[in-house]
Amino acid sequence: MTVSREVELEGHIIDSGMMQACFGIVMDLGGSFEVEEFEVGRSETAESYARMSVSADSEGALRSIVHELHQNGANLSDPVDATLEPAPADQVVPPNFYSTTNHPTEIRHEGQWLLVERIEMDCAVVIDSEEGRAYTKVLNAIEEGDLIVTGEAGIRVSPPERPRSREGAFGFMEGGVSSERPSRSTIARVADAIRETKREDGSILVVPGPALVHSGARDDLARLVSEGYIDALSAGNGFAVHDLERDLYGTSLGVDTETLDHPRKGHKHHIYAISEIIRAGGITEAVASGLVESGVMYRCVQEGVPYVLAGSIRDDGPLPDTITDAVEAQDAIREQAHEADLVLMLSTLLHSVAVGNCLPSSTRVICVDIDPATVTQLLDRGSAQAVGMVTDIGTFVPMLAEQLLEE
């Protein structure tokens, strides 16, 4: 027996590839479709509309197709209220709960569309009927009795669109990864995007890895913090350790970043640095006492720029400031991510993906790494809005600082 449902697509569905993607989903999953209405936008700003009937051989197959279409911005033509089921226990969601994308999402409840607050991927949606709110919760934060959205009905997803016009500072941010783009001109566009974000009172989050210190770009990033271009920092224990090691011993991972010499006992400098910061009581205390006098962490303390250092199983020490509880670290990263309007991810796979998982798709992301696998993995993990730039971080950050600070 064939079953079918009607779905609609609205917006820049041709330029964004949304329509083609939806056709492919139906065919790949063994269904069929019939376009029943199609209106093409006939100007750069005009939107298009399509309504199509999707069919499959069973309810289960159709449900799978509709789910995938829904994730790509196709919504049911006959919306009803979302289905809600109470969580049976703490950290337990009902079967068939709706797992979020990172795209702007609305839930239909009591005849009204509620915008889901703090949207990010891989969460459950909780409805507060008394306050008329919909918001996300990670699974470990679910409490018994929370009203959880299940199924696909009453849910509207709006992926970012790509209109024909690409003017303005953010026109270059169309996703994808390339090492072929002219670095200087692309970095100039990144600088323009940062300036525009600051003019609009937006917040810029930087996610740096230890390679930034190894490559000699530490002082340039510190200057950007000092001049107010960075509003928050999210990194790992390793980045902070090597930044502090550079101040205390002139090395990063035991290597002089200026002469490339290997000082005697240089391989111990990072653990010595950790020991000194522990002895001081933490990074803030080390700065206040005059022990630390330069670098990115120093500037964050001096300028009041908040930072989150998330630990991992391989960390030495770690520093007193490093959050070693994984769930607590996730929550701290999540708070930063939801405040950010633009994110600079600089040569760190682990933290780029971690922060990317917490970001709504409306947040602009620029990921820079010498290894193309870092930027492609970020995109593959769902951060499709990210612009990937494959280049040396030791070249990128100084050139970016030159562009921003030449004024």
C-alpha cells in the first residue's frame, strides 16, 4: 500500500541547493515525489516556493523520508501541534524524541509557533506550557516530567539560505574548503567581517590550538585581544600551557619559537610552567603577582576577556583553570557559543568540532588549519555554515592582525 504526505519548501531553495537535495533524499530512500506547485523567484531577492507530494510503500519508509526532508528545511503542508511526551526519568527521553539540527526551529504548540531557544544540534526540545516557551536540553540535563517533543509533526526548520546576491563583508562566507583562494584577499575579507561584527556590537569568540603558539603567532593574537577584537576565548589546557611556557621560558613545547633552538632541558619547560602556575594559584593570580607578563592568557586577564579551558584525558597537570569534568566543560563552552556572533577557529580539530557542535547554524564560523581534514571534518559534523581556509596559522594570524590594526 502506497502512503503519501505533502511537504513545502520556501525561500532561496534553488540557489541554496535545498530543492535538489530534497529530490535526492526521496530517491535515495526509495520513495517517489510529484511536484504539485512551483513558483520561481524572478529577482535576486525574490524567494521561491514548491509543494510536492512524497510517497513510499509503508508508513515506516515514509516517516524516514519525511524526517530527512525535515532536516533539510522541507516542512509538512498541514501542520498540527507537536506531539509531547513526559520524560520518564532523569536523563531519559521518550522513544522517537525529536533530535534537533543546529538550524532555527519552531514548534507548534496550542496553535502557536514557538521559536526554539538556544538551538544547537543533537538535543531534545522541551516545552514549558505555562510560559509558552520551547528550548533545547542536552540529554544529561533532562529531568523527569519534562515535556519532550516527539515525532516530526508540528516542527518547522529553517536552514540558512544562500540568495543570489553576495554583497557585503560576509558575502564570501558561502561554506566550503579551499587552499586555492588568495590568502591575502581572503584574510582582508575576514578582517572586514570582524569589523562589521564589532560595529554591530556583536561578540567574537576565538578557538585557538597550541599550534598557534608553536608557529609564533601568539603575540599577534594577544594584540587582537588587547585591541578589543576578541570577546571570549575557548581552548584546551595545551594552548594555555604553551602560551604561558612561552612567557616564562621563551619556548613552546621546548622549542624557541624565534630561533628554533632546543634549549637544554627545554622538553621540561611545559611541565615547569604548569608547576609555576599551580604554585601561584592560577592564571589570574600569576598575572596579578607579575609572574606572567605577556601572551594571550595574560591579555585575557588584563582586558577582562572570559576564557574556558576544557581538559582532555591527555593533559599534563592540568592548569588550575582547566575544567576537567567533561560535562561541566561542555556546559561552559555552550554558554560561550550561544553568545557568539562570529567564531574564529584557529588550528585545533578537537575544540573546533566541540564548539561547532554547540553553535546554531546562524553563527558565522571561520575555520583555519594547515590540515584540510580539520576543516572538512568540521563541515561533515554539521557546521555547514563554516568557511574553511587551508593555510599556515603562523601566516594567517599575523596577516589578520596587520589588516585589523593598520588603522
